[in-house]
Amino acid sequence: MKKLTGAAIIAAAGAAGLIAAGRYLFHTESNTEHMYDSIDYGMSIIGSEYSIKKLNAGKFADMSMKGLMSFHVDRYRIEGLGNLAVMSTKKKMMQMSSIVITPCGVNVPLASFDLMYIMGKRKYIIEFYDLVKDKGTDEYRGVLAGLEAMRDSFSDIPDIPPKGDEKEWFGTCSTVIMHKQFTMKDDARGIVMFMHALHTYLEAAKRVGAASDEDRAAQQKNTSDYVDRLIAESGISTAMFKKAFGEETTRDFYNKVFFGCGEE
């Protein structure tokens, strides 16, 4: 076997570096396209069921964690349902789209969709939080049954293994969760899962319709309490926000834009 010279080794390393750089560039561009596509798909599904009005996100429209990542946030009101926040996050190694629907006066869960693109891997975090006044009504149990059936229909997609450091209280207010991981070759199945989950949720909200004033007030209080606890007992993303922007700004962002909590 021919012995490699120092120059040959350097050249080989340079070629490998170019290949790796090209791979990063390809994934960044491709994943960014997927990220924006997922937002477009989501907005199209919501718009087919409800009237949507864009609201002013103000100073929270564009935020940056120095040296880490930047965020763009759009806020909407879904007429007859509640607050909608749409966030996109971009950096070289990871892209993410987030869609959060906070109902106000409709007895359905708060819905959160985080779609993460990490090079050739994907992690989809879909969660439904029980913040209604009474989780035991036949109506609400029917909503959860529909979401659970939807979740079970995607059992072929592998779950993300639990890390063991999840906050226990999250489980007390979230009956239906989907933490899924797959590779880019299964993108079609992944986006079908996201769209089906969103459609199932919106169909349930349309079927349930407007709640009583008493239920509406209780739901708003439960949502506000959830945000308070989220900030006090931070998960990973909230801890990052608090570290970058401070607790007061994070609280304002959550209350006024990301979850709405009854704010116009």
C-alpha cells in the first residue's frame, strides 16, 4: 500500500471538509424549505376551517439569542377559537417551525406543534394541554378520544426515547402527546402526521363550538396559571428564553403573543 504523504493527507482532509460543508449547506437549504412548507400547510388547514386575522406581534416579531439562533414570530386571532402563534427558527444545524393554538372560550386543549429539522433527522413534538374547566364531561372526553385515535394511527413512527429529565407536572395537564423521530426519507409520512393532527384538532373545535362564559373564564385562568408555572418551573426552551431575554420579557412574550392568554 502506498504511504500517504503529509500533503496528500491535508488534501484528503480538505476534500472531506468540502463534502461535509456541502452536506451542511444542502440540509440547511432543504430543511429551511421544509420548515416554511410546514407553516404554509398549517396555515392553509387553519384557514380552510376558520377566519384568521393577523395581529401585531410588536417587539416580539423578531428576536435573537446572540450567537445561538434567531426567531421570527407571527401572531393571529382565529375567529371563534383563540390565539395563534407561528414561530420559525433558523440556524445552520437546526431549523424549527412552531404553531401554537391557545383556545379562548372553546372547550378543547391548547395545541402545540414543534417540527424540528436537524440535518437529516426530524423530531416532531405535538402536544395537547388540558386547560379547560372540566376534563370529565362527555363532550371533552370525546375530543380527547378523537385525538388519541389520531395519535394511535401513527404508531409506526418511532417515539423519541424519554430523557428522564422531563418536568413531571407537564404530564398532569397533557393527556395526548406525540414525541416522534424519523429521518428525512420519511418526510412525507411526518408531514401527513402533522396535518392530520392539526385537522383532527380543528374539526373537534368546530364540533364543540363556543363554551359558556363560566367555562371561558376558567379556561383563561387555567391558561394563565399554566404560563406562570411554565416560567417558574422552566423546561429547556423556556430556560433558554429566560437566560437570553430575562424573566420579565419572557413572561410578556408568553402572555401577550405566544399564548395570548386573552390578550387582544
